[in-house]
Amino acid sequence: MNQEPRSTSFGTTIFTFLAGAAAGAAVMALTTPKTGPQLRGDLKDLGRRAKLKAGAIAEDAADACESMRDKAAMAG
């Protein structure tokens, strides 16, 4: 019985990592004793940083896809 090793896509791995990081950061922010305005500011900042990081990852993924598409077109 010959089984090929299963591989996960890069996007799935990154999404899972970011979701775990966001959940961990949210738990940390909610369990740290802070005032309401401090907590809201921290969560807003966390969301802003996550949005920027996700945008950078999406841009890198788009560049990688375009590069692979160009290589496939040249080989084909």
C-alpha cells in the first residue's frame, strides 16, 4: 500500500497560525487587569496590527502565485 504524504497548503498553515496568535493575544488582553479604555485601546491596536500583517501575507502570497504562474507559462 503506497500512500503519498499529505501536505497542507501554505495559506492554510499561515491562517491557522494567525488565528491561534489572535486568540492567544485576545485571551492575554482580556485577562490582564486594565481599565476599560486601556483594554479597548489595546484591542484596537491588536486588530490594526493583525490587519497589517494579514495584508502583508496576502501580498506575499499573491506575488508567489504570480511567480509560479509565470514559471509555468515559460515551461509550458
